[in-house]
Amino acid sequence: MLTSLFEFLFKYRPVVFQEGDFSLGVAGAVATGAVVAGLISVFALLTYLGVRGKTRPLDRLVLGGLRFAGLLVLSFCLLRPALVVSTVVPQQNFVGVLLDDSRSMEIQDFDGRSRGSFLQETFGTPDSPVLSALSDRFAVRYFRFSSRTDRIEDFSEMSFMGSRTRLGPALERARSELASVPLSGLVLVTDGADNSGEELTEALMPLQAQGIPVYTVGVGEESFQRDIQVSRADPPRTVLTGSSVVVDVVVTHMGYEGETVSLIVEDEGQIVSTEEVELPDEGQPVTVPVRFTASTPGARAYTFRIPVAVDEQVTQNNSQTALVSVEDRREKILYFEGEPRYEVGFLGRAVADDDNLQLVVLQRTAENKFLRLNVDDGEELQGGFPDTRAELYAYRSLILGTVEASFFTGDQLQMIADFVDKRGGSLLALGGRNSFARGGYAGTPVADVLPVVFSDADARPDGYHNFVRIEPTQAGLGVPALQLAGTEEESGARWAELPHLLTYNPLHRIKPGATTLLRGIADDLPEDHVALAFQRYGAGKSMSLAVQDTWIWQMQLPLEDETHETFWRQMLRWLVDGVPDQVTGQVPRDRAEPGESVALTAIVNDSSYLGMSNSVVEATVTTPLGGEVELGMDWAVDSDAGEYEADFTPSEEGLHTLTVRAYDGDDLIGVDEAYFQVAPQRSEYFDAGARTPLLERIADETGGISYTPETVAALPEDIRVTGAGVTLVEEMDLWDMPILLLLLLVLILGEWGYRRVRGLV
């Protein structure tokens, strides 16, 4: 609106004044006449000032000033002012028009029509004013872009089926292809929703260096009036069969504040969980923890969706699908207890029926005498606690009961720390009379791994003990292993009903980066105890459960109550979750497009979990139709030792299985599987509002101009004035600007009106 008003008053658009240089186009005679006119103006002014009669000095000053200003305007026009502008030569320059061909162009937020309809009307119709004006002035070359960029001859080649918006490669492709011709500029027509994750600066630098302006045309609303979006769902990549899974799902919305919607979890079409969500203030994300049990083994595609609401503008962003590998395998855990303890028997019975957990127990019964339970053969742990890394690293997790640090050699203590740090295993330290500082662990490598800070009170051998009520923290309520009931509220209530437990270890502080999940509370204690703490350490994780004898729950609760069993089954499953094997196959994304290259990775370690760079690694990709593609994996020179990589380009849609085998000579080190889905991506529909600031940045940094659908009509004329290529110098007259005529009329009428008011006529 303001631009149109400016053009009406000053004859040209603001960009002409920005680009042009002011000049006076007078000849000698005209200049003389202008000087004479100026002298006459001065004489007239002086004469006016000399008039007396009914006038006051102020009247004479005002009237003289108005007449002088009018004569000054006339003198300015006689000087023939003009703008000297460099304009492109018609039909001797090229313009590249880049049209967004991605799926987001199908969103209907352009006056009730799709964004693609604007592209069609403006750049796909021969009688379009913009297209006609461009074609009259320039040789126009068209490109369509999404995940790739292609030259097109006409608009009929547009499909609006692209899965990504990649602005940088599109600009680079057009610049490169038009490098041999005089190029006035590039016109980028898009919503600007670049979801490629690529840096745009590198694509803009050559355009800046060559002086090629980019004119951006933004399409679509920056924010939708009514929309619900499931922004993110991050389940674990791998779980054991029967595991309880809690997934944090992030939901955002516009226009549905205060409404309640259903968040549904489906396992390949079968509903496994439903959570009611009250939507907060619009624009504010809400994180919804949803719980379900992964009961079916194999690669499962879980969908997290919210049904389409009334009047919703974008319906394709109401769901997220994630691939989870549900593994039906037996995981080995070593539980080392330093003295006979009821906890051993109760814990063993709690997980005895879990086919996915093998709890191997090593219990010291006397000096150099041990009880071994659930071992695979007579040689396992025959000499007591493992004294080599290869022997200890055969387990996925380690539980340390009440056993003093002096029992271990210095190498064994370091080996336990490396089990977490290097091997990626998990460590759970239980409370007791010989645990933590009371067990002499202060200053040892094991203390470095644990998430708690030892206290002086814990180190005193004066028989400290207290009964505490165990209560989950807010962080603990979101951990799947600590869910004792179907909902967060029910689980919290169940924790409140459990019997108190004994603690010998007054731990009150955790390390930076650690999290308190359970706290111990008692009325006669000045501060809460850290009952359960957790932290990531190196490649693995560590936990401390600083209470004695959870078997009390089993003894004091009704016989049919399975809280104790549920707690330990879930805790042990959490312990083994994410612990790597010697050979691990990885796919960075669980979804890919047909025809899109997929990076495949394998991590290979020896028995001490040191990376191997001299192994032979083979990969087999099994396609949905049962075909097999053999790939050799090469050592990644620029990565850590033990990493191998290969690329695979799928052509079939559906579930693909990656099988990795690693060999040390003729000996098989290990085998692993990973999965990925090949299907058209829907990322274009997420966060799909127009990115106006990004488009303005592109235009500003390259010397172009940013437009909206309402202002795009000025594009051809603006390129004529601001574009690069073959140019000529043109003078644009300013003497006949409407603003000058209007100003002259205002001055004349102002003089007459003032005289009427003062009674001087």
C-alpha cells in the first residue's frame, strides 16, 4: 500500500530512487531562464513584503513565503531534474526462475487455495501479467527444485511431490547452469521452509561475489490459524520383548487452546495405547509421555497420531512413525554379592520367569569361596570375580552388592570403570554395610563412575541406619523402569503405599550431569536421601540404589502383589538397554526416500572393546521383496578406529534389513542387524509455515528484493532497474512528478485561502 502511494506521488517505485543518481538536465538557455525566474521570484517576494495597508508583518511574511515556495517549485521543474539509472537491455539478458516443487506447495493457505495455485497463476499461465512482463524483457529459464533441482521447459512438468526443500543446492544449480550467459538475476519462488539441514551461506557466497541478485517471492502463511502437529516422537531404537516403553511425544498447535484430543499409539494398525491431551496456549509445545508394552518381536513401525480436528489446515502433520527393533534375546547380567543376603534369592525369583534376562549370581560365602547361580557352564566364574576384561565384558551389565573395595585388585577396580566407560556396559551399585564410602570406594575408579557424591557421614563405621519412605522425583516418574502402574498418577500413588526400606548409606548429593530418580524420606531426617541416581558415563551408564533389602516389599505386601517383581524386571531391562555388542550395525535415520542414498555404518571392537581397523566387514541389505544386496564396507579413515561405512540406494518401498558381519581373518567376530523404512517422506508438512525472514535474508545478502504475492507484480520492472548483465544508462524525468503539481496547487490554494481568512480579498 505504501509502495503504491509512493509510486503515485513520485512517479517511480522506491527502488528507482535507491538505484539512481540525481541530475539536472538543463541546457544553457534554460539555465539562464531559470536564473531570471529566480530573480523575478526574489523581486516578487521583496515587493510583497513592501505592501502595507490592512496587512500585518506576519501576514506579509506568510504570503510572501507561500509565493516564494511556489515560484521555487516552478524553478525546480525548469531545471529538468532526472534520475540516471542503469537498466538492463531488453532481450539481451537471462533470468532464472526457480519454482518450489515440494509437497508443502499443496498446503491450502493461499486465500483458501494451495500454494501451488499461486505458482500456476503467476508463472504457469501465458497470459499472466508477471510472466508476460518478464518474457518481454528477458530470456527466462525455469527450474523446479525440491530434494533435487532440474531444468524444465514449461509448468506442466511441476508435480509438487518433492520430499524436501533444498534452497542452497537449487540456487547453486541455477547459477552454475546460467554461468555462461548474461544473467540479470534469479527469482526464487517458495515458502522458504528449508528442511535439508544444509548451510545456506556457502550457496550465497558465489552469488554475492558475481553480483547476481536473488529476488525471493514468499508463498504461504507464516503461521497457520488452525493446526495440530505431532512434532516429535523419540522411542528407543531397540528394546527387549515385553518391555514397558515410555515415549515423550511433543505436540504443538494453533487455534485449539483448551481442547482435549486423543494421542493414539498404533503398532502397525493395532492400537496399543491412548492418552488424552489438553492442549495449552497456542504455539506452546506440550510433551506427552505415552506408555505401552513392546510385546511383538521384530522391527515394529509405531505410529503416534492425533485424529484430524475440525477446520484443520494441514492434516498430514498429525502423526509421526518411528521404527523400533523389538528383540527376543537373552541378556546376561552379573550380580556380585559380597555376603549372604536375602536380596539375592528374592531378586533371582523376581526375574526367573523373564526369558529375556539371565541373572548370573556370584555370591561370596566365605574367603575364596563363592556360590555361582545361572552360569552357562562349570568354567564360568570358576575363579570368582572376573580378572580379565574379556571375561567381564561378556556381560551386558554388572550389579555390585555390599562388597568392600579392598576385595578387588587395583586392576579389577579399573576394569569395572572401563566396563562402563569403554565397553558401554551399565553398572548398578546397591546400598549396604560395605557399599559406597563405607566400603572404602572413595578415591577409586569405581567412585568416579558412580553418580553420587560420597558423604563424610557415609564413611563413618558407627552403624548409621535409618528407615526411609521411597518416593520418585518428577524425573523418576518419566522413567519406564520406575512405572509401577498404568499411568503416572497411579504409579506415584503406588510408590506412596510401599513399605519403608532400610538404608546404611546417607547419600545426599549427586554429581553434575546426574539425575535423582528416587529419594528416601523420613520425618526425623533433616534432608532427603538419594535413593536412586543415574548418569551417563563414557559409552555406558551407571546407577546407585542406596537402600538395603527391597525384598521387604515382597514380604510385607499381599502374596498376589507383584510390585517387587515388576520393579526388578523393569530395572534389569533398563540396565541392559542400549548396551552394544562387539559388532553393531547402524543406520542414521530409520526412514529414507526411494532413490535416496542411505549411509550404512558398522562399529567393530575386539573382545576388550578397542576399535578394530583391520577387520573384514560385509553388509547385506535384504529388500522388502526378499532380494539381497551384498556390500563391502570400508574403514572410515577420518573416524575413530573400528568404524566402517558403505552407501546404499534403495529402489523399493518398505522395510529393509541391514545385516553386518565382521571377521578377524577367518574368525567371525560378530553379527548384527539394523532396520530402515523406505517410503515417501512427510517432512514437508511439518513446521511448514512460510519462512519470510529467511527469504528476506537471501534477498538482502545478494542485492535482490523480497516480494509477497501482493507485491510480485513489480518484479519485472524492479529487475530491469536493479538486475545485473548487459545494461545501458537511462534518464528518468522527475519534473513531471505528481507530487510537484500537488505541492504547487497546495501552495497556490494555501495563499488564496489565507487571504480569504484574513479578509485581504
